[in-house]
Amino acid sequence: MDLSSALMGLVFILLIVIPIYLVNRSTRKKREALVKELQQEFPNAGTIIEYEIWNSNSSIIALTEKQVLFLNKGDEAKETEDIDIQNIYSCKIRKEFKDNSKNGDRNAIEKLYLDFSFKDGIADKSITFFQIDSKNFIIGNEINLAEQWLIKIYQSHQ
């Protein structure tokens, strides 16, 4: 009786532990592949000091000593941006709201951007932190993430 209980307990633990291990391993590999792809996209960017991955492991923003790097692997296309920190004049968060024509509310965020304005007449750039699509239909932690990176960019700018 004790042996059968022990075996059942062992099988039960394995049924829980193995899937968790496999999911964590898969997530870690996807994250490592995304960081490697960002480094290949911008080979002269230097060493990445800090980075953040979100959007089901398909978006990454990274900070080097002189640049902010961004990569978003969407279903249709890949979006990349490299921004020289020294040329930044201002950086702000921009939200685009979805018009809900049924009741007139404009409270659902459809898109969330980090907008950059530059010195010396360089064209403005935007980084997309959130966009409603087939994978992302509810905004999660993207607003906090955009606010944190806004602060990090301003701190590294000084």
C-alpha cells in the first residue's frame, strides 16, 4: 500500500512538474532567440545594458549606452527602430482610443506608442507598445512598461 501511494504521488508530481519545465524552457528559448535576433538586426549597437520583452515574446526594447533599440515581430511584418539617445529632444507616451459608436465612449485603448522628437530636424519616430490585433485584444502591462521605459530613456539621456 505504501509503495503504490508513493508511486501515485511520484506520477502526480511528474505530471505537474514536466509540463511546467517544458513551458519555461520554451519561453526561455523564445526570449533568447528574440534577443539574438535584435543583436543581429543592429550589429553595431554595442552591448545591451537592459531589455524588456512583452507581447507574447514577440516585442523587445533594449537600451545600450548610446541607443534605444526596438524589434517587433508581427504576423505580417517585422518592425525595427534604432534611436540615438543623444539626439532625443523629447519622448512621450501617446494613446489612441477606439471609438465605441454604440454608447459614445472613447475609453478603450486601441494603440499605445512611445513617440520620439529629435534635435536638428530629424524625423520623429514612434515605437508601438500595444496594438489591438488577433493576438492582443486587451491591454495589459504595456502602459506601465511604456512609462518605465520613458523614465529609463530620460535617465540615460542626461
